[in-house]
Amino acid sequence: MSYSPNTPEDIREMLAAIGAASVDELFAPIPAELRAQSFALPGGMSEMELLRRMKELAGNDRPLIGFIGGGYYDHYIPAVVDHLSGRAEFYTAYTPYQPECSQGTLQALFEYQTIICRLTGMEVSNASLYDGGTALAEAAMMALRVTGRNRLVIDAAVNPFSREIVRTYLTNLGVEIIEISSKNGLVDRQALTAALTDQTAAVILQNPNFFGTVDDLSDIATAAHEKGALLITSVYPISLGMLKSPGAMGADIVVGDGQSLGNPLSFGGPSFGFIATTKKYIRNLPGRIIGETLDRNGKRGFVLTLQAREQHIKRHKATSNICSNQSLCALRGLIYLTSVGREGLVELARLNYDKAEYAKGVLGAVKGVQLLNAVPTFNEFTLVLAKDAAAVVRQLLDSGVAAGVPLGAYYEGMDNCLVVTVTEKRTKEEIDALAKQLEAAL
Amino acid sequence: MKLIYEKSVAGRRGLKLPASDVPRAADLPKNLVRQESAGLPEVSELDLVRHFTNLSRRNFSVDTNFYPLGSCTMKYNAKITENVAPLFADSHPMTALLPGGESSSQGALGLLFELGGLLAEITGMDEVSCQPLAGAHGEMTGIMLIAAYHRAKGNRKKYVIVPDSSHGTNPASAAMVGYEIITIPTAPYGDMDLDAFRAAMNGEVAAVMMTCPNTLGLFNPHIKEICDIAHEHDALMYYDGANLNAILGKVRPGDVGFDVIHVNLHKTFGTPHGGGGPGSGPVGVKKELIPFLPTPRVIMQANGSFALETSNPQSIGRLANFFGNFGVMVKAYAYIIMLGREGLIEVSEQAVLNANYMMAQLKGHYDVPFDLTCMHECVFSAARQLKHGVHAIDIAKYLIDRGHHPPTVYFPLNVKEAIMIEPTETESKETMDAFIAVMIEAAEMAEKNPEVLHEAPLTMPVSRLDETKAARDQNVCFGPW
Amino acid sequence: METYFTKEHEWVKIKEGVASIGISEHAAHELGDITFVELPQMGKVVKQFEALAGIESVKAASDIYAPLSGKVIKVNEALNDTPEIVNEAAEDAGWIAWLEPADLAELKNLMSRADYDTYLKGLE
């Protein structure tokens, strides 16, 4: 059952038109010694059987009450997002190479680019990248191209997975990466300025950072610019309903992961990465970009533009090898933000913030629990436990709760530290329960 | 059609949020908060729904039109596969990375492991990593694996060889890994010139990137020899799986001699294209390269449970936040187990049959740069029509007016006025005949009435958009806000 | 004034010891509407046939190679705002850069206009 409609009669007719005796004959150009040595796959199944099998598989995943983030956030997705992005004209279309019959996708992506600019306070955005981590790597490569330098300074409080991705991307390119250790969840400004030289292409920070700390990076932007370096910031989009935008801080390139914007957790993907910058760097942006124009009758329309940057034209000199972006996920992000709306995002950010502040208070009051620091946070914060955090998390998993991300695996000397994430989906009851569970475990 | 911003009215709300069940906390210091809320749209839910519903109706799509884009494999996306993806919607990826968390993610980890195994068997490779997020990402990952292999052996390699018919992502990916590109021209028999290849091959070549069948839809008769020549110089063979739809169950790149491959789940394995993503580009390797696979690696333990290996010292590192585009993988996994062995073999047979049928019916009307049995796609040239001043793009625009999405045009680059048609196995003879009739009509019109083709399209919301103006104006964001 | 051409479709004219360079009408026509010219850096030193600058159209991107060895002493800033000048007058107002030539004897490696026209016919 391959979804091929060809009946034996169809096959006969087509073979006659081709002048071949059998379908096998069409494979004749392939020498016998190159034929598959094995194709040991199970037999197929009906839809009904498939559904049963998939439900069985999914049933092996245990649902947990999640106070975990690590770059992916459990936010409520409005019903309109599935409903509209599930329209076949959106999801079974291809990349809009023929603009006249793709104005749906093209206009949606133009609106997406606009929304990213408005959210981040930047001037231009592309039509999405794969995810937040690869977007950060692409931003780093962009800064290297723009400045012609080959050194990067990166704050260790940037998501550890994203930092790994940056390193992986740059492995073969002879780039020096200087990592600045955090001081108690805060960027070590002294060490950062010391590392910043006129050979630095960019300084890379995350706001809020992996520990949850919220900061104003404007002074770092100034310091970087004085040395001719760029400021790259990775941001958490929901937080931008409340926090100062990276554009307002003077960032040159802004990236982040769009999962929290209408894309389900789905065990890690798909989501999308966003990248935004100032007008002067537009030609250095990787990936697809949609531009506004007029048609032959003066009507407004949208097209893929500045394609000369991309792989299908520039090949090995392209700004990036990226071809597919994450169009449908970006569309979901646009629909999500439109549904939540201007005032809604402010309210949503407030909900997240208030609940996290409440959790900070309640959890911080538990015996054996302290806050890592007293700095401002948004919806994530770091606790210091009297016991090994990994052991506590393991224990609490049995009660069906993922209490937080223990930092021992990612930061040396932080075995007792736990990053707790609170979104609008967490209730007061769940937070109070977590406090009791923590108390029992410590 | 107006932009959503042009439909916004201050104060309009969409989603209703719940009230807070906790007290309002003290505000953050002023220097940390934004002074003005972000200029997001302000529309009612009905206006939102109308806007996006009407936008969607401006698209051609597989579910509405024949969409024979060569090299893209626009096959039907089975709806049941759409239904099963949400079964994993609430699985948090971080769970599996928590201490003791793997036991709460056995479903997802199991699917990842099984899918890797199925893809390895389909392609004849020893292990597959599903982490790369798209085909091009898989290509880059594959070349990084090759670079790691050479580094571990102490080999000094500078070059990657690609044929001139290759997809742009091939040389772009190799360049991202720091290699220089050597391009080999296409021979009259339609594939990489073997003599030129032999001459270019030397001890400094790290890899050769090929796709088979190639972007002309032709199976390279010398492919085994090419693999042998490369291996003699310790250059590894990379297989771009974009055209795997032609050979499912017939040929396995691993058997032929390829060392590293990637597959496109959104092409061969029927996951939807989404208007340009998300895709998924799993990478397969022969056992010599297993030590370098990306982190984390999904393994099955002795007791049959699934776990993550996160501390492999030789791994090239991480290419994605977590495990890859899992939601896409669920659909591909469902597709593979639903079709099963016989179903997958039928895919390549019917795909190749359909493409040869198109070739047979159209070759009298369009130039054929390489008159050979094609595989799953066929390439024509509009050179004959150009004599009357009609370009491939004009034919494409005419097809739009007649309700068909055009085939790929102007690719591959080594064919003038290229038209690449890939019907896929899911199209019926009636659909193909309707398309063939319009193509023949267009060919006739090119001779008798070329102005009609230049006027096209007339039935769409816009016609012949000024791409020069777009590139010069660089208007990529709607302002002001 | 004699115009010399390269196989890669660049031209060079010498006036008072200064080499003015650009891309040929043929090249401009092949590229289509020019959308961007990546001008070389002032003071850049190049060898004959080395990559000097870049040019982009909607559907293509090309390197521009130096017809002669020399140092860049002037660039056509007007092309930043109006790259279409290259389409309008590729061999005149659409000049890209001026070089201080290192060795005029290198002109012997280039084609005269007549030879270039013959060369173009051969390419068809």
C-alpha cells in the first residue's frame, strides 16, 4: 500500500506508451551487482493497526508536571494555531519558488518577519532558521563574515546546548572561542571586557540567561561597538512581553528559538529559529528572506528576495547552506502571536512572571533551599539545594514531577543547583505541591 | 490582500487568558523592562481566522493541485500520519536528559531508535542519527563526520568534489565545513565525467558528494567505479538522498559503496513540506564513522530499554537543541511501518513508471538533453521554445493558469532552460494526462501564439512580480509600528 | 581608447596610466537586472585574474576578476545606490574600479574588442 493509484490496466497502458515490456525493464540501467543486498523490513499495516501501534508507543512516555525548560517551554497553544496551520494549502505546499501561486505562504512569512522585528526591536528578519541553537551558530558565522575577524567571546550562561552547537559548527573553521564563566548566574562583566579585543568578531549573550537572570546588556553593546565587535543576543520570545528588547539594548544580531510561540514540545522539534539584525547587515543574513514588491499591474505582492546570498545561486560562497527553513513552524508562531495579540503578550508575560515569583517565594522558604542570587528573573530561577540536585530530581520523578534542570552536568561546581521554570500552565496547587515534595526530599 | 497589521485595531483581543491564581509580584526595575509593548497585531479571533484561511487559499498545494517539482518529491502526505504526531505533543525533550528521566521517555526514545534502524536497513548503512533538521543540515553533518574521520586518521584533506549538476546545498555545506570545492562537468551520457573525475582525484580530496540517480534523473552506470577510485585515495563517498524515491528497495547506497548518506524525510518518506519546512535530514554512516556521530546518540541497552549516550569523546558534537525534528520523524516512522517492505518497493516502481510515462509523452514536444531511460524524474529543455522567444518561466506561468503547479525550472544548472518534472508515485494517469495536455498546448502556443505565454498568469492574485525591485528596495518588514 | 577584454567578461581601459575596469555588456546582459555590486576595498592589491569584486543580480551571483595586476585607487560609489547603471552602460558609466596598474605588459594576455566579439560568437 504505497498510495500509488496505478491499477494493472494503468500500468499496462503506460508501459505501452513508454515502449517497455515491464516495470523491471525500467530499472535495467542499474547493474545487477548494485541491487539491494537486503531489504529486510516488516510487512505493512492498515491505518487502524498503525494508530494502535502509535498509541502504544506514545503510551510509553510518562506525562509529568514539568518545571523544566532548558530552552523548551510548556506554554498553552491556542486552538486556532493547529486549526489554521493544519489547512492543507499551507502544510502541503512547497517553498514559494513560484510566487503567483504561493502568495499565501509568502505573505504569511512577510508578516512573520515583521512580527519578529517588532518583538525584538530590530530592523530586518529572515523567514526562519531551523532552531534557536543553530540560529546562534549562524549568527556567529554572520558576525565572522561581517567583521572579517575570527574570534568570538561567549558567556557560559548561554544555553549549554546552543553553545555546543556553535562549537560544532565552527570546529573546522579555525575560529577562537573564548568562554566567560558566570559569576553566580550573572555575566562576569570584568572578564568579558578583558576578553574583548579588536580581533573579536562578536560577544554572545543570552537574556534571560540559562540561570534565569534578566539583565540590561546595553553597556555590553557599547563596549563591543567600541572595539568594532558585534553584540549577538539569544532571547526567549515570551519574555519580550515584559522585558526590554535586545534592539533597545543595541544588539546587532538577535536570535532565539520559536518553540514557545505556538509549537508543541513534541520531544524536541520541530520548532524554528529566528534571526534579526539591522538593515546594514541584511545581505549577510542566512536563509530565506521575503520581500515586498509590485507585479506588472502595480499590485502589491511578495517574493523570495536577495536569493543571490543563498546556496542555489552562490553555491559554495553562500551565506549558509540552508535550504528548507521551518516555514510551517514560523507560520504557527505568527498565528500564535496574532492570537495572543499585543496586550495579550503583556498579560501572558505577567502571568509567567507572577507565578515564577510566587514559586521563588514558596520554594525559597523550604528548609534546605536557597536562591542562587537575588537578581531579577523572568520565569526561570536557580535554587541551591542542601543535597545533590540530580538525586533530588530523580527522586521527585517518581512522584510524577520534573522539578527542574539540575546543573551539575552543565556547570562545574554546581551539583546542588536546580533551574526551575514556571509557565502560565503551572497552577498554584502544583507549585505548592512541589514545595512539599522538595521539603520531603531534602 | 491586506496584511494582518493593516487589519489591526487598537484594543482588539484574540485569546482570552486565565486570571492569575497567585498574587501580583513587584515589578522588575525600569531599566530591564520594555517601555512600549511590542507592536503585535490586534484583531478578533474571527478576523484572525478569516485572514489566515483566505491567505491559505492563495496557495497551490499537493492537496489542491498537481505539483511535479523535480527533486522535491511532492508526494501525497497521508492524513493518518498527521493524526499520530500529536500523540507526542506533550513530551518534553528535557525529560529524557534528566537523571532517571529516560524511563519516562521510552516511547519517544524507542521511536527514535527504531526509526534509525529502519532507515539504516533501507539505505544499507550501519547506523543512523536522526538529529539533522533538514537535508542541507544532514549534508553539513555528513561532511563534518567525514572531516572528523580524516582528522582522527591524521589525513590532510582540502577538497570536496561535486558534479556540476549537484544541488547548491552540496558545495555550500562542504564550504561551511571549511573545504574547497572541485566541480566536475557532466559528460554526454548525463553524469559526472569519469575521466575528468579521475584526473581531479588526489590524496587531498576528503570526499565526493553525489546523488544517484542524479539531478537529471539518471542512474550513473559508473557509480561503483567512482566509489572505488575515491576509496583508493581514502576519500569518502557522500550520498545525497534527495532522489531516494527512485531506488527504494532496489538499490541501497550503502551496498554501492557510499560511506555517509543523508535522507530527506520530507521527500522520500512522505512528511509534508509545510511551505518550506520543517524537514528532517537523518544521516547514516558505515561503522568506521559511528564514533563521530552527533550527540546525543540513542542506544538500546541490554535489558531492552532505550537510553541516551551523551558523553562520546569523538563525537562531532551537537547539531540541534535536542534530538532533531521529532514531530517530523513520527510521521515518517508511521509512513514506513504502514507501507512496509512491499509498499516501499512499490513506491520506487510506480515513481519510475510515472516519470518515464511523462518522458515518453513529452519528448516529442520538448528537447531532451539526455535521451536515456530516466528514473523518478525527467528533465527537458525549453531550448526549442526559446527560438520563438518563449522561456521555461513562461511555460511555468501558463501552467499556473491551467491549475498545475509548475515543475522545477532552471535547475539543474547545466541544462539550458531546464524543466524538471517529478510526478511521484501518488499521481494517477488522469492527472498526468491532464498536465501533459497542457504542456503540449504550451509547446504549440510557443510557436503560434507566444504572447499568451508571456501574458500568463492571468488568473492569480498577482502576475509577474518585479523581483529586481524587491532586491533593490529590500522592504522585508512592514512599518511603522 | 582601446578596450581590452578577459575570458571572464571583464574589460579594462587605460587612460593616463590609470586602468579603469568593469564587466562587459555581454556579461551584464547575461546577469540580468543587477541588484548589488560588491565594490573592492580601496588600496586592495590584486594579481591579474584574481578575484577583485562581486556582482549580483536577481538570479545570479558572479565574481569579478582583475584584468590586470594593480592597486585599487578608486571605486564607483554610485553603484551602491544605483547598481542598474551597470545594466545601462556596463562599459562606460558602469565602471567598477580604477587600478594603478603594476605592469602594462600584462595587456598582451587580454583580448582586443574584435577578438572578444569573435570569442563571444564561439561561445554560442
